[in-house]
Amino acid sequence: MTDGLMSKAATMEIPIHGNGDSRRLTEEDDLEQDLQQVMVSGPNLNETSIVSGGYGGTAEGIIPTSAIKGSFTPSHPPHGPLISPSPSAASRIASQGGPASGSSLHQAHPPMTGEEAAAAAATRGVAVEKFDIVKKWGINTYKCTKQLLSERFGRGSRTVDLELETQIELLRDTKRKYESVLSLARALTNHFYSLVQTQHALADAFSDLSQKSPELQEEFGYNAETQKLLCKNGETLLGAVNFFVSSINTLVNKTMEDTLMTVKQYETSRLEYDAYRTDLEELNMGPRDAGTLCRLDAAQANFQAHRAKYEKLRADVAVKLKFLEENKVKVMQKQLLLFHNAISAYFAGNQQQLEQTLKQFNIKLKSPGAGKPSWLEEP
């Protein structure tokens, strides 16, 4: 009890007159209000006190600075700064703090028409359908990834068709070799085209010098004619080589690529088939309850569907590989014969045989200005 009274006296502000005598408190209520305010807001730490006595002075010698500032200051100023809300914040507080009426809490929505209801139902149907597609894709991707990793680490089994796998590997190796041949044939075409252009420029230079050098007119003349003949034969050979390159490009980048696309689909279906087969085997080895039986029926249906897809693509790959091999043999027999005859005739200097080779394979050379319309035909 004594400690409580001492704390009350220590927290109470007692103004001091100039002679040092304290003024007597007149009302008991002021003390009670001060105590309640201290209990609610805590002691006023922002006020600075001046001790008039020595080190061990009593509480009566403590002079708060709030009492020195002036006699018109209130004895109990409010603690903390006063913050007035902005007009926008006050309006929001008033709108949110007021009692909400039933009309504002429950706003009446007009009923939807038949068209709006149908459109909303269609939108929900499309969303549900997309969600199902994404869900199936996620489950399928998870199963296939799990199967692939188990095969890579040697923990899972895979379905293997040895004969078909051998043919697929042979096709890939053949495609790599044909791509190398195609690259070399294109390089030959570019180099030979540069040679023909050089011979054509040399023929023009010889013709010009034969006219400007009377003493060497004959020598420049027959050299110019020789280069012109070589240019003509070179252009004929370029036509044959370009036809060879075009045919090989079609065989490699279209026919073989189409077959390999089917092979990729077959390999994907094989992975899916093995993934669902493994899933079905794991369910068969587990306990049999109501939930497991439902999952087992669904796994059996998925397994049968992927098995049918796998078998269909395997048959498609076998057929395409067979047709590709037959087509490859026919195309390469024709193209290799063309390439041999054209090269042999050109380097033998047999112009007639070279032209006959192009006629044999129905190759028509384009004249330099064949693709451009005449100036009379231009708009």
C-alpha cells in the first residue's frame, strides 16, 4: 500500500513557486484521474524533470518542465500527437463504419435470360473440357517420364521388336550418309558454277583481245571459241547435277523425314504402352478392394487403348519402311546413272552424248533469260 502511494506521488506533477514551496492539492479527483491516465497510457517519458535537491532528494524537489513552460498550459496534456484523417479517408470510414442496410448488403441481380444462361453453360463446359485435357496430359506425362527413367536406370522392362528396331536404325544411318552425299553434291555444284562463270568471263576477254590485237587475232579467236564451248557444256552438266541434287534432297528431307516422323510417333506410343502396362502390373500385384478394382478396370481400359495404338503405328512403320526402301532403290538407280553419264560425257568432251543424257532423263535446261518476261510483255 505504501509503495502504491509513493508511485502515485512520484508520477503526479506538483508545480513549485519561486520560493520553493509546493502548492497544496485541492481536489482528490485530480489524483484519481492522473492515476487512471498513467495506468492507461503509461508514464510520460517525453517530459524532462529537473531535480532541485541533492542526489537523494525527495519527490517534492522534482520540477517537471511542463510546469515551467507557462501557467496557461494544462496540467495534464494529452499524450501523443493528434492525427486528423484526410477527407477521403474520413469518407471511406464513414461509408464503411455506418450501419449497412439490407439493400446494400444484398444487391438484387436481374435474372439471366435464356441466351445468357446458355452462353454461361457453354463457357463452363469449355473450361471443364480444357481442365480434363490438361489433367489427362499431366497423368500421361508423369507415367511416361517414370517409365523412361526406369528404363534408363535399368529398373523397368521395355517392349522390343528386334527386326523393326534394326530397320529403323539402318534408316537413320542411311539418312546420315545421304545427307553427307547431298552436302558434297551441293558443294560441287557451287564450285562448278564458279568455274563456268570464270570460263564465260575468259571467253569474253579473249574475244575482245582478238578484235583489238590483229597480230594475235587467230590465237585469241580459237581460245575464245574453246572457252565458249566449255561454258555451254558446263551449263549442260550443271543442269544434270542440279537435277541430281534436287532428287536427293527430296528423298532425304521429305520421303525419309516423313518415315522418321512416323517412327517417332511409334516410339512415343511404345513408351506409353509400356508405361500403362507397368501400371497395370503394379495394380494386379496389389491388394484387391473396392477402390483398387475400380482403378484396375480403368488401368485395363487405358492399357488396351494404348496397346491398339502401339500395334497400329508399328504396322504403319513397317509398311512405310518397305515402301521407302523400294522408292529409294528406284530413285537412286536413275540418279546415279544420270550423274555418271553426265560427268563422263563432259570430261570426255562429248557434247552430243551429254545432250543425249539430258534428253534421256527429260531434263530441260533454262536459258539465261527464260524466266524473265520480254519488255513488250511487261506492264
